[in-house]
Amino acid sequence: MNTFNVFTIFPEIFDAMNYGIMGIAQEKKIISINPLNIRDFSKDKHKKTDDYPYGGGYGMVMTCQPVFDALKDYKDNYTILMSPRGELLTQDLALELSKIKNINIICGHYEGVDQRISEELVDKEISCGDYVVSGGEIPAMILIDSISRMISQVLPQEESFMEESHMDGLLEYDHYTRPEVYQGLKVPDILLSGHHKNIEDFRLAQRIFYTLKRRPDLLEKRKIDRNELSIFLRFYTDIKDDIINFVK
């Protein structure tokens, strides 16, 4: 079983993970999500976990004592701090972390945490994107979800995540379901053809197209080979000049 010990001042937020795929995974004891209230470890009579920053500045900083004491019995686990200055969460990173059985996640709050927490307790700081939110709880839930999907038996069809966005540097293709026509809008004929190779090629072309238009930075890193270019141009001949710079 993969265990996530989440250190937070708002443990009740993680009740939201008792539903859907994450809820089922917990019921089956494939994963365990264990929120721990940092306030319970505070020696302050008011259970404070923050204080004013040395050197001045806006906001408050999460203090050492409650966090150090909270992690005392979990110090042998791999520890992550959710932080806007951390390494960006990617599908590759989630896959790497899915191989670790016991993970601690510290949810920062206020203006952040005392640097000594990061230096002494944390193995990796992770950010969920180039933006700032009010606390680490929602990013921690994103992290847990992204990791858990990679763990064996969490998804009903384990191979399904292999075709999702970002797994191989491309975004995902379009999806359709019944009915074939809705308010005059039709499912592409190729998806109804039953020709598996044509469908596979069509979906690859779509993945390249969406990555080119929405995340060219991903395509810059990944590139496409000559065979993929040939498939792409079967469906998107009018934008050959746009794609040519991304060919290996």
C-alpha cells in the first residue's frame, strides 16, 4: 500500500479525496491518505503555527516547532513540501514518485515555511504550476491524485493513463461517445470506420496538432520523427510550415 501522510492546518479539506477513483483506491487499501493537523503538535497555548518574519515583510511564516514535532515519527519517509518555488510537477515526476511507498507532504501556508523546515526535513519541494494559491492543500491533493493514478490497480484499466496528456510529451486527442449525431454535430467518420490503424493515426495527428497549437514548448522538447510527420500531414496538410521546425 502507498501511504501519503499530509501535514496541514486544514486536515478536513482532504475529506474531498474520499470520493471517486481516490475513494475507491482507499477502500481497496491500495493507497492511504492520512491527514495530520500540525496545530495538534504546537506547544503554543493558542496552538499557533505561525509568527512574524525576521527582517520584516508582509504576512506570517509557519514556525519550526510544530512541523518538526509533527514529522518526528515519520522522518524515515520521503518528504515533499508544496511550494511555489519548487520543481514543477510533471507526469514524469508523478510516475517517479509513484514508486515510493511512504510519502510525507507538508502543506505550506501564510507566506511560506521557515527555511529550516525545508533544509532539515524536506527531500523535494514541488510546485503545481506557475501561479500562487493560498495554501498547499489543493496542490497536495493534485500531487496525490497524479501519483496515485500511476499506482497498479488504482485505475480500472491500467493502460489508460498511457494515452493521456503529457505521458509522451503530447497532449490528448478528442473523445466522443453516443449519440453519433447531436444537434447536428457529428462524430468524425474515421472513428466509426472500425479501421484501427487509421483511427490510431488520426488520434496521433490530433495529439500533435493540439500540442503544436496549445503547448509548443512541449513539442520543442519532444520533437516528432519523420514517420509522425507523415501521419500528421495526412490530416493537417495546411499547416506544414508550422510543424516543420519541430521535426527531429
